[in-house]
Amino acid sequence: MASQMSTYLQDKVVNLSLRNTAYTPPTTVYVGLFTTTLTAGGSGTEVSGGSYARTSVTFAASSSGATASNADVTFPTATASWGTVTYVGLYDASTGGNLLYFTPLDVSKTIDSGDIFKITSGNLTVSLA
């Protein structure tokens, strides 16, 4: 999966690099799942209910402006239908917070009760190149 940077993070990077305005990155990054198109401004319909919760993710060191998740990201078992997941977003908080990056899934996935959504290690990438 490739990624796009959110408007929030674009502003933080520009202000940090060109205006020396401090930015404190999150200590933990979370993956959120969406059933509609997610935009740079953060609008979209995030999954809710059925034991859904954003799940933390870690990344390998960046190389040539790109990184990939370095462990599986496994969401809780759905206890109700989550619908068809079409996008993922990276956030700086487990609820609310700020969207950092987002991307459509390569293949949409319908999540029904009893299903587990999993992104295997290395399959969630962020690239600035």
C-alpha cells in the first residue's frame, strides 16, 4: 500500500522545515479502518462498533524517503459487521487525534462478525518519494 500525507502533517512538515516551528511526533501511531474514501483533510467514515478499535503500528527505519511496517497489525475480532473496508489511515491517537497518512487498500475487504482484519508485516508503507 502506498500513502498520501494528510493536510495536517503537510503543514507541520512545512512549518518545521522552513519556519523552525516545533513539531512533536507521536510516540505511538495507530491504524484506523475506513468504509468510505478518506481525504487529506481527514473526512471519511471510520469503522465503529463490533469491537473495532484502532491498532498500533511500528515502522522500520526510513530508507530513501520510505518505510514499511515491521510487525503484523492485527485488529480485534469483529463482533458485528464492519462493512467493506476501503481505506486505512495513520493517526497520532487511538481515538480522535490527527490523521497523518492515508491510503486506499489495494483490494477492499468486507469484514463480517468473527473476521479478523490483519495487515502483515511490510505491507503498510509510507513514502515521501
